[in-house]
Amino acid sequence: MRCRPDFDLRLAGLLALVLATAASGGDRLAAAEKPPTYEQDVLPIFKEKCCGCHNAGKRAGGLDLTSYQQMQAGGNSGDVLAAGDPDGSYLWQVASHESEPVMPPNADRIPDSMLAVLKKWIIGGLIERDGSKPMAAKPKTNLALDPGAIVTPEGDPILPPRLPLQVVSHGIRPTTITGLAASPHGDVVAIGGRRQVLLYSPASRQLRGVLPFPEGDCRTLRFSRNARLLLGGGGVAAKSGRVVLWDVASGKRLIELGDEYDEVLAADISADQRLVALGGSSKVVRLLTTADGQVESEITKHTDWITSLAFSPDSVLLATGDRAGNLFLWESFGAREWAVLKGHAGGITATSWRADGLLLATAAEDGTIHLWDADQGKKVRSWNAHGGGVADVRWLKDGRLVSTGRDRNVKLWKADGRLERDFGDLSDIGTCATVNDDQSLLIAADWAGRVEVFKLADGKRLGQIDSNPEPLEDRLADAERRLAAAQKIVQQKAAEHRTQQQQGKAKVAESEKRLAQADATLAEAKQQAAAAQQTLRAAEGRLAAATKQLAAARQAAAKAQEAAATDTAAESEAGKKTAAESAVAAANKAVAAVKQAEASQRKAAADKDRASKAHKAAAAAVAKAEAANREAAKARQQLAAEFAKQSAAGSQAVKQAEQAAAERGREVDRWRDEIGFAKQAQVAGI
């Protein structure tokens, strides 16, 4: 089992410091009640005992003590003095034998009286000469946790407060993303970019805030194990490199570490938050203390650029990999070599520890993922993961892994290396992959700067995160343009609605007019039909009377004819001529009456036929008028319904347009508020 060393082996040979002072010098210092200065009190000691090795020519350990400016520049391990803080000054630590390697080497500690001069000078602010002002002491930030503690997130999710959304940089197109990290305890994902770090909610894909990174391009990002700190590393290519630590809950920048001459390509913070490891093109891994930023150890065994590194969850081991495929395990405290991990045939691109710290996953340009037993320093499993090279690999809490690479795919692996799910193609070569705090979302970035969010359970693509958001002023201008367009649409919809209302009302009024006309026509037709029916009934009455009259006339004629015949016969027998003639005349008259009655009957029948036809025509006119009335009523009903529908649709369209305009208005207000907040934050130095 691996364990934590009891002490830290510091870089030996950095400083051969032998401090001595003459008794007269000590007496002079005691007599003069003033703080020591470099020129009068400290430089003479350096010249006599130290400058033989630490001069402009030799610069042992990269340190030159012959001038105040060169001394302040420090050595290969960084600053050796911290104004006002002897315990934080490396020179004091090795001179007082409080830290190894002790100075002078292989010798007793210098007398206390000599150390008192040096300590008083450091406490006094490293004054250069008489009349010079003391240097201000650097504020100390104590981030370290209890050594050996198992660090896990606790309490409520750790989320940033309201932060400015004003971007520092916006490009024509997104930049390639190499820094991507999700908080282990909070809905936050950090994306590194040009001179800034973007904080997003992976669940909503909304921007939470922007952390400026004036050091340059942010190349690597890590959250601390307890999710309270965010580490970002990067810089300016071939010029400078730094690491920055932010407090997630406040969004405040805590400390800056490192002073590299090229970008920091890989960095991590130990779980106990005592150390930060960084590396890059210098081929050197430096371990710096978070307390004062001093270099505690250096690893110089790598032969190529440091491309990936990671502390184990218990802070005991540090895994480092380089572009040549070299992969090592080191003791974090003292940087002693723990194991050489041989197996990759390409540059190391990612190192990720399983939550229990027993297994290390590594990815490389050879296209494989390897799993290593950290205690034994032996490979336990490997598989081909991405054709052309693996760019990133991360453990999930349940022991599965996610990865991405040059084949543009994002994949989920079971613990034994079997593929569980392929999430499909990215827009370009995959560069980073991570999982959010509740392990429900997979976030992946590619060479083109696109950041995709997937649902881990089923592989559904949920959307993109904007890695190149516009400045607030541009967002405000765009929102104002959209508001103006939305307001124009409101006016257009309202005008259309008014026109539709007018046209609809006119159509309904016209249909009502036609219906009224149909009602009048129907009423007239019914009136005419009633008159025709009355005429028909009168004609039928007259016909019946004529028919009755004709029957009576015929009956009278028959009787008259019978009487005439009887009288004529009687006359022949009796010779009564006058009575017979009278009977014949009566019979003829009766016949004439029959003819007259027949003529009346025919005339009454003709009148009845005409009245009947007129009645039928009137009835047909009524039926036609009723049909026209029904059609007019139906048309009016349809037009009224259509008008109501169009009116409702028009009102809804106007309402929706007004709602859209109101939303655009709220968006304008939001960006104005964000601009105001960003300006206030800038004035306040946030």
C-alpha cells in the first residue's frame, strides 16, 4: 500500500547559503535603531559567504545574489523571498534548517545572531537601501485541507453567484477547446477559451458567468475534489504561462501560481489542496504550494512536452504523461518516482483516476485506453478506443468511462472495456469529454469549438453550448433589432386584424341584407299564394254553382221536353193545338237555359283551371322563396361563423405577436441589466 511521506524532500543544491557576520557588524546593527537594508546589512554577508556560487557568472540553482534586482528574480524554483513572511521564504527555510535541503550543506546551522539579521530584514519588508520603502507583504491564502482526508463534496450543490456575462473575447468562429471540466457537485461546466473561462449550466445550456483569464488562452481546467475550487491553466504561446484558482461559490480569483515561459498545457490541484502541479513545453513538471506559490518539487525526467497530469484522489500520487508517450507515477510529496508505466505507443493525451484511487485510466494518440493498477504500477487492461488517437478519457462514479478522439465519436465504456454506447459523430475531431455532477449528461467538445450535450442514459443529443458567445452590447443590439421586428409584426398583425374585421363585418352585413331580401320575397310569395288560393277557392265555388245550375237546367229541360211531348200527343188526340205549342216553347226555353248553364259551367271550369295554375305557380314561388331564404340564412350563418373564427384567429395572432414583442422587450431589459451589472462589477474590481 502507498503512504504519504512524513516530510517533503525539497530540491537539493538550489542554494549554498552560509550566513556569517562580523561581531562589529552585529554591534553596528544593534546600535543603529533602524531596519536592516540589503545594501548595508545583507549584501556584505552574501558577498563574503554566498556570491562565490550565486553570482551572475555561475548562478547556482539559477540564483544570483549579487544585486537586489537579480535576487528578487529568484532562481530555478521561483522566488526565494517573501516580504514580511520568513516562513514563506525559501531562503529562510533552508538557512534556518526548517526545510530540506539545509544550507550550508553538511554543516551546522549558522548562529542565531546571524539568522536574526536575515529574519529582521525579511520581516521589515526586504528594504533595498536607506530611504527605500519596504515591500508589501503578499497576502496568504490558506487553501490546504487536513492531510490524508478523504475529500468528497458535502452539503448543498456549490454554484457560482451572479457573475458578469460580459465576454472578454469573441471570435469570428469558436476556438478549439482543450479545457473542459464539470463540477462534481453543482450544475456547472467550465469551458476554457481566449482570455476567459465560461461557466455554463449543462442542464439548461445557459451561460452562468464569465471568469476573465488575462494570462492568455485557457488550455486546461479542473475542479477540486470538493467542487469548491476551479483551476485554470494556460497562457501565451512561447511567452508566458500561469495557473489560476477561483472560488466557485463567490466567483473570486484566489491566487495565481507559476511563472512559465510558455503556455501551461496540463495542471491539477491535489485533493488536500496543498499542491498544484503544472507542466508544458518546458518538459518539467513543477509542484507548487498553494500557500505561497513556491516550487516545492520539480520533475525533470520527461523528454517531451507535458501533455497530461493528475493527482490521485488521496493526494499521494501524481500521474504525468508527455507527448513522447512517457508515463510515470510519482509521490506527490517529494516527487520521488513511484512507477514507470510502459505500454502506450503514442503521446499521452489524458490521465484520469477512478474515484477510489486504485485504477488510473490513460489515453494516447495510439488510439488506445489503458487501465493501470496504481499500487503495483502494472497495466491491467487495454483496448482500442478511437481510430487515429484518443483525445480524452474520464471515469464515471459508477466505474464506467467516457472518451472521445480523432474519429469524431464520443463513447461510453463498461469497466471491462466493452463498448456500451456510441453517441455519434461530432462536427470535428473530439478533444474533451466529461460528465455532469449527477451523471445524467455527457458534455463533449471538438476541434471546431462546438460543445454538445448528450443524455447519458439513451444517447439522445440535447443541444449545444455556445463556446463563443457574443459581447453583451452585440446581444443587446440584436435583441433591440428583434424587438423592433417584433413590434413591427404586432402593428402588421393588428392592421391585418382590423382589415379582416372590417371585411368580415361587411360580408356579414351583406349576407344579412340578402337574407332580409329573401325574407321579403318569401313573405310576398306567401301573400300571393294566399291570394291565389282564395281565387282558386272562389273559382271552385263558382264552378260548383254552375255545375249545380247546369244540372237543374238539364232537369228542367228534360221535364219541359217530356211535357211538350205529352201535350203534342194529346193535341193530336184531342185537337188542342194551343197548349202543345206552349209546351214546346217551354221546352225550347229550357234547352236554351241548359246551354246557358253549360256555358257558365265551362267558364267557371276555365276560371278554376286558371286559378289552380296560379295557385300552383304561387306555391312554387313560395317554395323557391323558402329555398332562397334558407340559403341566405345558411350563408349568413357561415359568414358569421367564419368571421368569428377569423376574428378569434386575428386576435390570437395579435396576442401572440404582442407576447413575442414582450419577450423581446424582456430580453432587451435583461441585456441592459447585464451590461449595467458588468460595468458595476468592473468598477468594483470583480
